[in-house]
Amino acid sequence: MTELTLAQANTIIEAAFAKASELKLKPLSVAVLDAGGHLKAFQKQDGSSMLRFEIASGKAYGALAVGAGSRWLNTTAGERPHFVQALSAMSGGKIVPVPGGVLIRDEAGAILGAVGISGDTSDNDETAAAAGIEAAGFTADKG
Amino acid sequence: MTELTLAQANTIIEAAFAKASELKLKPLSVAVLDAGGHLKAFQKQDGSSMLRFEIASGKAYGALAVGAGSRWLNTTAGERPHFVQALSAMSGGKIVPVPGGVLIRDEAGAILGAVGISGDTSDNDETAAAAGIEAAGFTADKG
Amino acid sequence: MTELTLAQANTIIEAAFAKASELKLKPLSVAVLDAGGHLKAFQKQDGSSMLRFEIASGKAYGALAVGAGSRWLNTTAGERPHFVQALSAMSGGKIVPVPGGVLIRDEAGAILGAVGISGDTSDNDETAAAAGIEAAGFTADKG
Amino acid sequence: MTELTLAQANTIIEAAFAKASELKLKPLSVAVLDAGGHLKAFQKQDGSSMLRFEIASGKAYGALAVGAGSRWLNTTAGERPHFVQALSAMSGGKIVPVPGGVLIRDEAGAILGAVGISGDTSDNDETAAAAGIEAAGFTADKG
């Protein structure tokens, strides 16, 4: 596994913002976590509300937790709410189970980290995250 | 962005109490938080029950967290309960997702803080909060 | 025991601010807790830093915890640090063991609540708290 | 008070990295928090160890908590360890009381946020933080 670099993380954030600008999304917060779930880079656009860092990184953390984009957690929350509640409690509340947390995979399929975005609708957050990941040359796994 | 002053926060509380008196509401607890979610002023009327500070400030904190009055959280809790549960867990239980948490916006739309009220019905709590905010010359964003 | 009223709590805060103004203290945060340790009233002067509510109320909470002004906790922290550390852990971090948390006693000696102040030196914080309590006609117990 | 913008926060981080490169410091993690203690921007250089985000932001958070650079907390920890321990417990462990957390002040002296850096010695971390703040046209308050 190659490790995600800061340069790549910054590229992902810039490209996510560019996609958001193109789609005229609301101000976003974008978190990039490494494969160990630790924050590599983060930027909050002006006007993005108070707890958006926690929400954005919680989507990315959740994706890494189960090895699937946070859309999978969103679906699972409908089918087996007790499982998602247990994940939340188990992690000390670090998991946010809605779309917008997308895994960063290399060409061999290895997980290099995850991107979490919050600020617009969950679907749009996810679109921006995937655009960022692909702009950096990786594969976006939405779950 | 102008910072919310103590004089303004006190005006908001007094005006909220005046509206509550006019509407013959039950004893209220009124919390005013700054834009960063930190308590600026609080008053609990005699007879307002034990945990009303936590409830009132939790409504205001929730509003600031997502940049919308806590009525939005109340609606979202019905549609996507797992998201609101995650917000609650993520914030260490600091978010109370029912009406009565109202954003304080200036004329440019910037968020200066939030008012949270608890003690009567959520709808009446919200009415008193909005009255307080408007009496201080700001715009009340109920969500 | 008579219960502390909101009017009395507000009088205490105003008188503490008056004393602070007279002594030219830095911007203060003043918390008034009832006998059960629940917040009755709070005001943060403009310029008082971010976590001053938590510090001020932690002094008052500590005073109520052991039935002595928080100066007693400060002294005890020097003599028996393990006891004060245990109080802190036991209370979930709600106790701040430095001067500035002063008990509000009625003429029979009953505890009606406590005032906690933070912003200037601990000694000056305590002086302002005692002045507030006495202005409301109560006895200040500094510990 | 002007609100800290994302552009300014990014400038601060770039300038801190430039100073670190000039001084040949170890890989750094740099967190920029807004005045309310919420993360605005963060970058972790390749090779900076696992919990550096938490350490860097804890220095900045501590500075904001008491309205002084985290060097003040470091000194106070020697003189009144029980106070700093209480701050740590009270904040849920969010405060790291060593140098490297520096307040961002505007020309009127208002606090716009704080920068926290971790990775090299505390003194060098602080030097890089101050360089970043000054490069963005603000005043660095080391405490």
C-alpha cells in the first residue's frame, strides 16, 4: 500500500471545491483521513456552519470503519438501525452514517484513506468527494 | 461579522421573558450562545425545572451546529433519525433536536449566535426566542 | 431553606460586575448555581475568553460539591492532590479547584447556591463573587 | 471583529511550513481554529506522527480557552498543576498545555482564532506558528 501524501490530500480538497463551485453547492467542509482514520488535511469554506468538521470527518471515519462508503451505512441504518447505533456508541460518536464519506482506493483496490464532505445535501456532498478523489488519480468507493 | 455583545444578549432574554409573560407561558429557561457555541448569557425563571439549562442550550447548540433553527433538526429527526442520532452522539449529547433553538442573524445574514428556550411547548419556546431576537434588532432564523 | 430567586441571582451578577468595574478587573464571566448545582443565571462580559463559562461554573460546582468555598479545594489540591483529582474525575471534570467559587449562605447558614467567577486573578474573582453575594443580602463563604 | 477566512487560514499554514523548511524542522501538523474553537483548516506533513492533529489543535484550543498563548498554560502547569489538570478534565481532554498554541489577534487586539503546531520541539512549533500568523498580517500572541 502506498501512503496518501499531503500533496494528494490537498489536491483532493481543491478538486472537491472546484466541483462544488461548478455545481453551485453551499459552503462545504472537506476532511481527508488517512487509512488509519487520522486527519491528514481539512478545509472549511467561509459560511460552512459550526459543527461541519465533526460531521465531515465522521462520514469519512464511518467509511473507513466498515470498509465501504458511508452510503452503505445510510442504507444499513434503515435496515438494521441497532447495528449503526452500536457502531456509533462503540466509536464514541465518531461515525456519521449518511452519504458523503467516500473511500480512496488505489488501482489495486487498497484503501488509502477516505474523504468526508458536509454542507450541501448528502448526495451533493458525495458527488464532490468522488470528484476530488478521481482528480487525484484514485478510485472513489461510495459504498 | 459583528460579535454579539452582552448588552444585546440581555436584551434578547428580557424581551423573550416579556413575550412569555404576554402569552402566559410556563416558567422558561433562556440561553444565548455566541457564534462559536459558547454561552454568553442565561437566565432560568423561578419554577423552571432542573435540566432546563441543558435543554435550552442544547437547542441553540444544535441550531449553530448545522446552521439552521432547531425546527430543521426536529423535521430531520423524523425523516433521517440516524443522522440526528449521530449528531447527538458526535457532540457528546449537546444537541437537542426540537423547536426552540433559533439562529440570530444580522442584516447581511451572518450568524451571530443562537437563542435556545425550554419550559413551555416547543412551539411557544420558539415564539419567545424569535421575539427576543427581533427585539434586539436581529433576524430570527427558525429553521 | 429558602430557594434562590432569579431576581436575587441577577442582583448578585450586577453587584459583582460593579465591584469588578470599581477594581478595574479584566472582563469577567459570572455563574450563579442553585443549591442543586444547576445553573440559575450567567453573564459573560465582552472580551472574556472562550471557556470562561466552564471555568466559572466549575468553581461554583466545586464549592457546592464539598460545602466550602473553592479556596478550600485550592488548598486541598496542594496537600492532597489525589483527593482533588478524584473529585475531578468523579464529577466528569465539572470541578475547578481554585479560588473564585463562593457559597451563598442565608442567615441560618443554609446553602442557597454558589457563585463562580473567572477572568481576572483567582483572588480578584473571589472578591467580586463575595461582593455580589453580600449585595444581595446573603453571607459569602469563601472556604 | 472580522471573521478569519479560509484564504487567511491557508496562508497561515503555508507560511508556517515555509518557516519550518527554513529552520529544517521535523514534519509538522498545523491546525487553525476560529475564535469559537472550531477547526478552519489543517494540514499534516508526511511523516508527522499519528496523534499530531489532536496535539496541535489541543494547543490552539487551550490558548483560546483562557485567552492567552499556550505558553501561559505551560507556565501555569508548573505553578498550579491542579488548575491545568482541571481545565483538561473540564474540556474532555481537549487542552494541550505546552507552547505551540498561538492566538491570532487583529490590529485592535481582538482574537480571531488560534494556530496550534506540533511535530518539533514546543519552542520551534511556536516559532513556526507565529511566523504563519504574521505572514497573514495578524499579530501573534504567544502567551
